[in-house]
Amino acid sequence: MFRFYFHIIKKYIRHYILLIVLFVITNALSLVTPYALKIIIDKTIPQGTYEDLVKIVLLLLGCYIIRIGFSFYSGILYVNVSRKIIADIRRVLYKNLLKKDTSFFKESKTGELIYLLTNDVDKVQNFFSSTLLNYINNSMVVIGVLGVMFYFNVSLTLVSLVVLPFLIINTFALKGKIKKTYLKLVDIEGNIYNYFLERIRNIRVLKSNNVLSEEIQTLNNYHNTWRENAVENTYWNGISSNITTFLIAIGPLIILLYGGKLVYSDLMTIGTLIAFIQYLNRIYAPIIGLAAGANEFFQSKVSMKRIYDNITEEENTDDLKEKVLEVSTITLKNITVKYHEKYILKDFSYTFNSGKTYGIKGKSGIGKSTMVNLIMNFINPDSGHININNISIDKVKNLTSLIGLIEKENQLFHDTVINNIKYGAEKENIMEFREIIRIICLSDVIDRLEDHENTTITFSGSTLSDGEKQRIAIARVFYKQPEIIIFDEATASLDVGLERIILKNIREKLPNAIILIISHRNNLHEFCDEIIDFEKLAYENNTKLLVTS
């Protein structure tokens, strides 16, 4: 797992080194002030002149200005690197999610996936930029300050470190409790994300069933569980952090008692004692940071694993695949698909030929969409083979550019009409845009929109009717000019006359395309050369039962 993340951040190693160098300089400059104070108290004021005091003050002022400059630059560099890391991780995760089978998205909660892409990625990025760099910085501060303290007085330094073992024990003693409550919080937050997404997506169902009070109660239940776990997590974190604060607060008391005795015994100067206390104060925050960093690392590690579990490191096999320019046949041979031990397709064989239109009919759940998913390579059969031009579908390099799928749920994006239509096209269509919308019977829709094809529509297409949204989805596929077109209940919101015109226009412009139409309508024979009746296949187990128009 860590090898994967190192592969992402290794290109930023130079930036990390530069940041560490800046940390070294700023930390070294921060050590100057207590030492200068020691010199002022022990030597300059008792033995020196006012001019000597002015010189030391000006030197300190110069150190402050340099520290501010370096801190300002390191802050900009840090933000730049951290945003690049978060973009890289999110891009890799998103790319891997898009490569997963459609069954993955059916089984996964949308809210949890969004939580993964946002919060979990943020936590991992925070570790590799903020937590890791702060850990390095705090370690350097602790080492530097301890070095100066040992230089001043070894015995006093050792006495001040008495609380250190207790700090370490406290950090790791409560790790299990903190881990358990944090994991619960992550799961609950993902469920809340998913709850909001589902309810907003199905807002019409909520409003039509008058379930406002029930939904508010459900949300309250989620929040109560979330609050209880957040309180429990804060409880254990609070115990750990407050014990740490208490142990660190004991340090100055020990120094005052032991150091004061050394001063009274003339074994240490007052300036050295004051400088020592100042150095000790400067070591508090870094030690607390190191202790807190352990908990932050655990939280980041949880997110790292959640992200890594959704990433499949596959070798690039595109060079082993073959590019298909024209599709002459799609062959399904001895295809069997089972779901929960139930046969959806059993030993199904069929060949689709170019230039023909095929109708696919049958009741819901009988295997029509399964066949579409197989041809789209969304799922793999339990047995059997799917070939395009006698090439295995897995070996076709440009499969997505060959197929255009229009579904009943006409997914639109929050973008202009023209960009919705051009979405997914690998190259510009040589036909005029106006000619394309004429063929799909969209001209009247485009003309009445405020900015015509440049009008921005929402992802749900709320300003359009269902039939208009379906026509935009059909135009998107037609713009792509694919070799295979699949209508999966994609004309359900169109009247029969409009459906007939659009299909006729598409066939005229794409005479060699293989067209598959899945529909419950009884007029399939008007458009199709052959019709596959899945209900007859299911009852008679005959892979050749067809109605030829």
C-alpha cells in the first residue's frame, strides 16, 4: 500500500527537500532568541554598553525578518505541493472507479463513493503534506532544542525529560479506543452522505408520499448516532491530549526547582536558567505535535486503506489489443450468466450482422439488459465468448468508440446542450450540428431555448420534458457515429410517429450500423429485421426462436 503512495509523491521529492531546508533555516533562527536573551542578561547588561544591546536587538530583528520571509515562501510551496498531491490521488482513484464493472456501482452506496473521493482523499493528502512535514519539522525542533539544552546543562536536561516516557505511554495506550471510535465515525459519515444523495435524487417520491416528518426523524437518528460516536471519539482523544498537556506542564516546575537550586549554588547563571526555560517552552508544542501526529497518522492510514482497496494496479495491455475500424458481426457463443445461482442467460448463442436492426423483447428481469451489458463489456459471462469480427471483445482496443448506448434514464450533465451532445465524442463530426439535430428531430427544442444549443441545462434536465431529454441522449450517440447503436428502452417517452422518423433517419445516415432496440412496445416489427423474444427463450430454452419481420 505505501509503495503505491510513494509512487505518487516521489515526483515531489525535490519540493520536500526544499521545504525541509527551509524548516532547518527557520528552526535554527528560532533558537537564536533564547540564547541572545542569556547573553543580554548575563553579559551585556552587567558588563556591556547600550550600543552592545542595540546591536543584539538589531541582529534579532534581522533574524525575525528572514524567518518571516522563509515561512511565507514555505507556506506557498506547501499549498502548491499539497494541492498537486490531492489532485494526483483523486485522479488515480477516479480513474480506477470508472474502470470498475457496473455491478460495483450497483452494490456500492453513492454517498460512500463521494466520501471516498472527497474526505478520504483530503485526509491522505493532509498526511503527506501537513502531518508528515510537521512531523519532520517537529522532530528537527526537538532535536535542535535538546542539543542546545544538553550544551547548557546535561543534568538539568535529563531531569526535564523525566516526563517523556509517560508521554509515549499515554500516546499509544489509548490508540485502540481512538481507532475504534474513528472507524465508526467514518462509516456513519458515509451513510449520511448516501442518505442525502438518495433523498435529493428521489425528491419527487418524497413529496408525493408526504413523508417529511418520517425523513426528518430518520435524519435525526443518523445525527444522534453520529453525535454519540463523535462524543466518544472526542472523549478518548480528550483524555489523551489532556494527559499530554498535564505531563508537559510539569516540565517548567521541575526546571524551576532543580535549576533554581543550581542558581542558588552558583552552578548556573540566571540568564542560562531563563534561556533554558524558554527552550523548554519551545519544545512543548513540537512534542505535543509528535504525539498528535501518531493519531493523525492512524486516521490517514484508515483513509489510505479505503482508497487503496478501490484501486487495482493493472498492467497496461492496450498494446496487446487490436483496433477495429468497421464492425461486420457481433457473435455471442454459448453465453451463460448467473445471478445468485439463478440463470439469466443459459447457453445463449446469436450473431448480429452489420446493416441490420434487431428488436429485443421480453418482460423485466429476463435477460435483455444483461445482454446489453455483455456487449458493452460492462460484465463478463460465467461461460461463453463474445466476439466482434471474430476478435474477442476483451481484445478490442477501441470498443467504447464503436458502441453508442442510449438508456431509459437519460443522463444529462450540468452543461450546455451542445456539450451534452458532443460528450464522449473522440473527434468532431463532419456533419453540421444543425443537420444532426434535424435528423434527431431536436430543432424545435433547440430553437425555443433561450441561448439555443448554448443553453445550460441541469444534470436532471428539469427544463426539458422526458421526450426532449431522450432526444438529446439519442443525438449524443448519433454525433459519435458508432458502428453499433443500442436503444435500451430509450424511446419510451417518444410517441410512435416521432420514434419512427428518428429511427428511419438514423438508418439512412448509418446504413451499415448494427442497431439493437430493447422495447416493450408491440410495434417492433415496423423497425426491425429480426426480433429476439426472450420470453420464448426462457420457456423453451431455444436460442434460435425469432420472429422475422
